[in-house]
Amino acid sequence: MPNSPIRITRASVIDLRVPTSDQMLGSDPFHKQPDYSSAVLHLETDSGLRGVSVVFTVGAGTDWICYGIKDLCQLIIGSDLAEFTAAPIKLYRRLIDHHQLRWLHDGVFRMAAGAIINAMFDLWAKSQDKPLWKLLVDLEPEFVADCIDYRNISDALTRDEAVELLKSRRANVAQRETEMSTLGPKAYCTAGWLGLTDEEILATIRKLQEQGFDSFKLKVGRDSDEDVRRIKFMRDAIGPDCNLMVDANQYWGVCEAKEHVDRFRPFGLKWVEEPIARDDVLGYVELSETFADADFGFACGEQAASPVIFKQLIKSGAIKFCQIDAVRVAGVNDVMAIILMAAKYGVPICPHGGGIALCNMIQQYGMWDQIAVSGHSDTQLVEYIDFLQEAVSHPVQVQDGCYVTPTAPGWGLEFLPDFIERHQYPDGDVWKNRAADRKGAAFEV
Amino acid sequence: MPNSPIRITRASVIDLRVPTSDQMLGSDPFHKQPDYSSAVLHLETDSGLRGVSVVFTVGAGTDWICYGIKDLCQLIIGSDLAEFTAAPIKLYRRLIDHHQLRWLHDGVFRMAAGAIINAMFDLWAKSQDKPLWKLLVDLEPEFVADCIDYRNISDALTRDEAVELLKSRRANVAQRETEMSTLGPKAYCTAGWLGLTDEEILATIRKLQEQGFDSFKLKVGRDSDEDVRRIKFMRDAIGPDCNLMVDANQYWGVCEAKEHVDRFRPFGLKWVEEPIARDDVLGYVELSETFADADFGFACGEQAASPVIFKQLIKSGAIKFCQIDAVRVAGVNDVMAIILMAAKYGVPICPHGGGIALCNMIQQYGMWDQIAVSGHSDTQLVEYIDFLQEAVSHPVQVQDGCYVTPTAPGWGLEFLPDFIERHQYPDGDVWKNRAADRKGAAFEV
């Protein structure tokens, strides 16, 4: 299989939406009624293999991304996988540096480009019958380094530095792979969603503890007194030795954040996540200086739009935890750059999970990071949410508070055909049988 | 008219593209073959008035923005103009803080939202038979201050500061309006496009000088020796007393930029524009420190995606010239915030023009800034390009090196019906008679 040509013959792009707002799981101060959704890309080939990727969204707007992905597919239909695997940076540049489309900036454009790149990597890994992490681990340092666009980040990471860093880990890769052959990255989970009562939070914690979790997150950003009360409640529930993190989902400005976060000092938090806007680099610098003596560090990245933003957050020391997302930036090439920058500056990779099948993807990056880039598992936590795992044929699994090492080829992102059929928007059964006003809820809350 | 209700009955969104790459005007190191284009929004009403706005692009991708604008139009069809004018921040929040669409981030989403807001302001100004600058000048300080979303910028500008700043200018507004009643903001023009020979550049300079221009810009970013040679050529051609600026269109990384820009020291440049990525705030801080003793300052903003990025560039002192664009951020509300932040920190507003009819829009902001916000015309230069003015019924005009004060109602953005018909993509005459490979040039250069 790997030696015969694999030609991309057709692409289908599916607008998949799940009416999760019915249950209010996943809600935060901004996203009051999220309907977890994905633009799903299927790249069909003449080999029978299919490249799959997703761009996660929260409902309305999924169609915008589908529109963009369809347009970009023009660049790869008819091409051979081998053209891509010879030098993935070429496709990356054709997309991101496209001389007209680049005007569209980050956001929809970069996410759509990422969908293409991630589907190509999926296809590549499947053609070698490897999970994605194993494909990445097996790449030569020079090859990885050549996947990266250094134009805007070379003041933080040069090609030589990338090669040197990866080479320095090489001697231990086999051992690290063995160590992670059964259990993968240590995981954490949100127990304190905004919509939950204290009793529901406690029940969630106890259930997670039975699965071996010792690291829990709580959503904050509403009322300051209530936030503090809930943090104290969580800390009391989990005891002093468990990790506790809070997440404000960018709800505050810099001055507000200082006031609120100051009240969080006594509770031994590990991190404070997204206190301010995703791209307010100087705001993060200011916060990190203000709270330099606190127990916690700041975490950010799930909505950081590009490696340029990550570069600034990492190099400045403003964030102590780097929360890559698998589908916000332009795919594997961008994420490689970010993980390597974080490794150089000693910032642990703690990826953002959840959504629909995002955890299937981020566990791959956690594996690659901990085997071949940072080369250890001492400081990282990878987000885990068991949400919507009924959608895929290879659900993520946890054991003893860690991801079970993924073995399915590629990202392990195969959706069940029935799930896709029922949740296609707006014609799937789940949506077409809903009252018109419920569908329209996407637009007005 | 202003007192009878004006209801928005219908929206049309037009994908307008001009094959400007035939002439290579407007090209830069990234945008090798730009086809100047616009997503044009027409909001029709039951009053006969039409709200118009554009989002400028460079060809491929215009349809992505059209797609988004059409989706957002659902939020305003059937509404009354008076609902908007009562409190423009409400529509702004419905768009930018939309609980699902906000996931789409900046770029296409924010530009599409800006199209809606700008068309509403156009309609509002037309309902009062005023050019847009006059509508803005006549708004009460408190009203302007209430148009702004302070969530992410209050560490740089509070509502009270905005009100105080605008009030402090109030006593001089009538006089400033009189002073600018015939000639508006001082203009500058690019004479040194990358595609032009020395002779063509010289001819352009002489023609501009006949129109009273004394401020000229040159594109750089190719070969360093050639850049220096061309800067020297331009300086020699215009003499020591004219303003000379260079523009690298984000072509360099931080380290490269330092090397290149260091060679530009001897030529008395006014500014160095976009030496690095549009959102590399810490990169700009580093450059501004490195070149603190140089004649020039740094200029940036035409592709800065949001007020958060502008806040950082302005507050840190990293940029000395703030180059707002009229259609990159979310319309008048965002631009008001940026102009007010710049005024507070003493950074001159030097808007980005060109494209299709962008100058029609930015002259309005130049007027508002110089009459009512900064309240002077001592330091600003507003970009002027006479390109594609045959597209609109109210072309911008210059006299004595200044914009002629615009008098057409609204933005003055009415396109000639014939121009629209011929340039609609892909069915207008200009495109449908082209060979398929020329249309496809959008995708491969």
C-alpha cells in the first residue's frame, strides 16, 4: 500500500451539528447555548483509504467553514499523496501564503486550511497503518524541521534549533515509546461547568476520581463571590493534593482580571486559564508580572489564532501552560511549530480538548510531545472530555487518569455513518424534526 | 425623512472583482497578482434609501466574505433603522458577541460583521443627508463613547476617558469644521510600486507633485541592495523636504527586519510600514526599542484584526503611526475605539487606502479624527490612491495634496450599475469572456 500511488479523487464536506445546548454542557459566559458542531472533511482516494479531519465549532458558522474548505479542496483534488508527503510545507505554503486568499487572515481561513492539512496527515498515517503520533515520532528531525514556516517565528525558533532539539531527544525515543505504549498522556477534566449545581459537581468529581483523575477544572467568570465560593467548594471536595485549575474563557479585561484573580490566590490553583482575550499578549505579560509570586501560572491558547500569537505568549514567559488546539491553527505544520517553541522555552503542552472528537486528535499531539519533543511526562496535562464519543468508531479511553495509548490509524477520527446522517445540518433527522424556532435559536439567545 | 420609519427589506451581496493583475498595480512581495475585489453589500429599504458597504479583498476569497455577510443579514432584515441608531452597540454585540458565531474569530467573521455595521451607518447618514464624517462629528461625546465595546481595551481607554477626550475638543469643533470645509486631510501616495521601473516611478512622482503631493511611499522587501538603491533614488527625486515612507507588507521576520531596516537609517524616512507580521506586538516593541534613535517610526494596522491588537501596538508605544483600515475590523464601532485610543496616546491616524473605494471611506475617518477627536491636522497623512475611481459615482478628489472635503451622503460609496454588472464574478462580461485558465489564475501563481 505505501508504495503504490494514492490519488485524491473527491472531497466531501459535512456540516455536522449536535443540539448540545439542550443540556447546557459546555456552556460558558460567552457561549450560552453551544451546539457542538464540526465541519467534517472526507478526502476520498482511489486506494480505498479516506483522509478525515474536523474543524470544531459551536453551531452557527459551521457552514462558513464548510464553504471555505470546499473552496480550498480545489488545490488538492487530483493530487497524489506522495506529492504531499515529500514536503508537507509546500501544501502549507500554497494554502497559507496563497497570494489572494491570505488576505482573509486567520479565523475561518486558517481553520479551513488546517482541515485540508490535517486530512492529508490522516491519509498519510493511514497509508502507513500508524496512529498519527507514531507517524510523527518516526519522522526524522530534519523532516519535522522542514515542515515549519519560520518567517514570523525565527526570533523564537530557527530551523537549526528545531533540528538540534529533536536530535537531542532521539536517544530516548525508543524508551519513551515503550513507557507510553499502554498509557499515554496524563489527563484532566472539567468538573465545574457553569450550569451545574454543587451536588452535580461533586458527583462528577467522584466519578472522575474512580477513573483515576486527580486534576480538575472549574469554569469562572460570572459573579466574583460565587466564583470564589465554588473554587473553595472544589478545593474542599478534592483535597489539597489534587490539581485544581480555573477557566474564565476570556471574559475579563486586564483590570477586571487582576481584581478577580487576586481573590483566587489562597486556593493553590495550578493555572488560571484565559482570564483575558486570546490575543492580548501584553495583557498576559502584565498579569504574569502582577501574579509572579502566586502559586498559579496563566494558561492560554485554545483560541490563539496563529503561531505568531503563541510565539509571543511563550517567548515572553507570559503563559506557563501552552494550550494548543488541534483545529484552530493551520493543522499539523502550525502545531509542530508551537510545540517546538514551547519545548525550547520549557512551557508544558496542555492541549485543549472536548468538542466533537477533539480529544481523539490532541492525544496524538500529547504522545508526540512527550515521546519526541519535550521527551517527558512530568509537567503536562491533556484535557479530557468524554462528551459525544458515541459519534466515532474509536472513542478515546482513559485509565488511571491517563489517556489509553491510541492505536487506530491516523487521527482515529472515523465518524459512525449513522451519527453523521442523523446530525447533518439542516436535513438530518435530529434537525429536520425540530421546530423552526429551535433551529433559529442559533441566531438569537 | 429622518422622522418616518425606515425598514430594511432586503439585502443583496455582490462578488465584485476587477482583473487588476493584468497591470500588476498594487502588487507586493506576498500579493503577486492581486485582482482588486470587493464584497459589496446593498441594504434596500422601504424608503428608497440604500445602505452600502464594501469589504475589500484581492480576488479569491471574496466569495467567502459574501457568504458570511449573507448569513449575518438574517439579523437585520426586517428591522428599523431607528432600532440601530438608538444604540449602535446593540447590533455590534449581537454580531461580535454572537454566542455561536464568535467562535469564528477575526478575519472573515469580523470583516463580514463590519460590512453590516458600515452599511447601517451609511443608511443612517443618508437618512440625515450628511456625509459620514459629518454624522460622526455631530454625535454627542456620550453617544460616541457608548458605541464602543470596552471589554478588552479598558486598560487603555475607559468610557469616561473617551467622553472626556471628545468633550475637550468640543469647543473647537465648529472652527475645525470650517477650516476643513473645502480641503480635508492631507494625503500621501505610493509612487514606488514593486512592478515599476525607475522611469515610471519618476513620472509618477512628478505627476503627483503637480497635484500638490509632498509625501510619497515606496514598496520594499525584495532584495536589500535593491531596496536601498530605490530608497535613495526616491529621496533624490523628491528632495530632502518631502516625506518619504517605505512599506514592507509584513515580508520579514523580526531578525531580518532589523538587518534590512538598519540600512534605511540614512534617508530621513518618516515611517517604516509593516516590517513584520501584522499581529507581532512584541516584535514591534523590540523594533521600536532597537530603532528608538532613528528618524523614522513604525507604522502598522491595515491588517490588524481587532481593537485588541491595536490597543497593544498603541499603548506600548511600538507604533508611531496608526494605519486603520475601513473594512478589516468590525466597522465604525471598532474604528471609533481605535481612533480614540490613538488620540489618547498621541499616535497620528494615517489610514490605509486604495483597493476599491477604500479611500471614499477613510477620508471620512480622517475628517472625523481631525475635526472632533485629535482635533488637528498637524501630524496625519491619509493614504490616497486614484485607482478604480471609475467604479463609483462620487470619486475621491485631491487638491493641493489634500483630499477635497467629501459632500456625498453616507460613505459616498455608490457604485455605477454598469461597473457592477460587468465585474460581477464569475458571470460579468469581464470574467465570462476570459479563458478558463485566466480565471483560475486566482488559485495558482
